[in-house]
Amino acid sequence: MAKLFARKSTPPVVIIGLGRFGMALGEELVHSGVEVLGIDVSEAVVTKAAPLLTHAVIAETTSAEALRQLGVQDAQRVVIGIGSDMGASLLTASAVMDLDVPSVWAKADNAQHAKILTQIGVHHVVRPERDTGRRIAHLIAGHLQEYIEFDRDFAMAKMAPPVDMHGRKIEQCPRGINIVAVRSADGRFATPAPGYVLRSGDLVIAAGRVKDLDKFAES
């Protein structure tokens, strides 16, 4: 890894599998100033990725030895973006885990895929399509402007405060709802002072259980 990356305060990221998910992630990381090594078995894919990532190389990612030759064992964070080919994803995950990388993320296309990745020991399993579907469902069904789910039953949402909360202090929100930030009509988001009175035109970021947030937004 030292041969591929210059020393930086933010550790580089290795992305294995440069499909739509891997490339979108890689481009965003590079845009944020993070160095990225992208690895894929396809020469055509790597050729396309080379101008966009810090480094892009062709390699058989199911082989721990091939990954070791690239210095993947020295990485702090590895993302496995292989989704549709479950066999390649699982073999790659197993190879990466054998290298004792401290933080391994992997994309899963379905529940069975996610379960096996977890059993292999992958630290973070993500299911982009499912997670996006849940988020959009809450945005469509309720009065939310943004929605981020941190656990199956806990989330944060950006919304206009319900009409029945206008003129009331944030401490008077229903039990289980915590207002973590407020933006007035002519201001920016900030942590509200105790006793802040909600007004028409405010936007709030509220945290709580999913069902409580949905109920709060619809009240």
C-alpha cells in the first residue's frame, strides 16, 4: 500500500469491484480528497475507471495472494462492491478477511448474501437497493424532506414541525422525539437552545424510533 499511496492524514480506501456501486463510491471519495485504489477483474472496467480514481488495477480478487501482492493487507478500509456474482463476492470477502483488514465493507444483493457475508466476518454489510427503497418509502408516505435510517427501528428525519407544535417549546415534543437541530426561515441549521419555540417556516431534524417519527410528521 505504501508504494501505491502517498502518506495522508486520511487513510486510503481500497474498492474491489468497480460496477455502478463501486465507481460511484470511488468517485465520491476521490472528490472528497480520499485516495482510492480500485480493483476489478475486467480490463475494460479498469481502463474506464483509471482516469477517475487515484489508482485502478486488474486483478483476480478471489485470491488472497493476488490481493497481498497489491498491498491490500496494509489498507485500513476495504469495500467489496461485487454484488451480482455472489460466488465472487463471497470468495473475495473471505480472501480480504484472511488479510486481517481492520474495517471491511461489502455490498449484498439479497438477504442470503448479506447473511453469509456476516458469517464470514465482514464488519459492515450494506444493501443499497433495499436501504434506498426504505428511505424513499418514508419520503413518499409521510411529510419528510429527508430520512436516514441508522438501525431497523431508529432514524433521523428533516421535516417541517407539525402545525400543532407551532408556538410550543421543543421540550414539548411527544415522548421519544428529540429535536437535534432547527433551521429558522431565514437562518441555518443549528442546535436549538433550551426553550426554543417552534414557528411556522422552521425546519427541524428530529431523531427517534421510526414509528414515532412517522406519527410525529403526520400529526
